[in-house]
Amino acid sequence: MSDEVKVNRVRSSAIGVPGRCLNSARTNHFVLDDPTAPEAPTPAEAFLAGISGCAVLIVDSTARQSGVPLHKAEVTIEGVRRVADMANFQSVNLRFELIGPTPEQAHELVATYQSR
């Protein structure tokens, strides 16, 4: 196993608008809003999007590498938190919708994601 590391860096800055910050990842910029009055995605939504996005990308690349037909890959994620304890998720549920593979192939694609 390699000792190499990969560093991902995101910079978040207050921009003078209450409840809003600007985030920069490489040359990409996006706004996040406080969850009390969101117009833009909230930090929790961005966190969950990272998880579901990773799932879609791993399933897609695994299907391509293994020759499994995959016409559509969609992952819906729900994070459940108590209003009194918004810092902690009580549960996180992912639902995969894969069109193209057989049920057995779909199971293997999801298992590959889960193993990572």
C-alpha cells in the first residue's frame, strides 16, 4: 500500500451577507447558507451531496471498468437529525436507482461503493 496522500482543500469565507459564505475548491466557487433561512444549499446538504456524489461516481466508474451496462445511476440521500441536536445525524439513508444492470450486477456495484 502506498504512503502517498491526496489533500483536498476548500476555503470558506464570510462575505458580509449574514448567514452566507463563499466556498472555493480549486477554481470552483459556491455559496452555502445558514440553515435558518436558506436560499443556497446548507452545509449539511453539501456534506450529503458529497456522499451521494461519491456513490454515483464510484458506481459509474466500476460499471465502465467491468463492462456492466449502466444507463442511469441516481442516488438519493437523506440525513436525519434532531432539531435539538443539529450537529449529529441520527441516521443517513441512501437509495440507489440503477438502470441497465441486472439485479445481481446492481448489487455488486453498490457493494463496491459500500466497501470503499
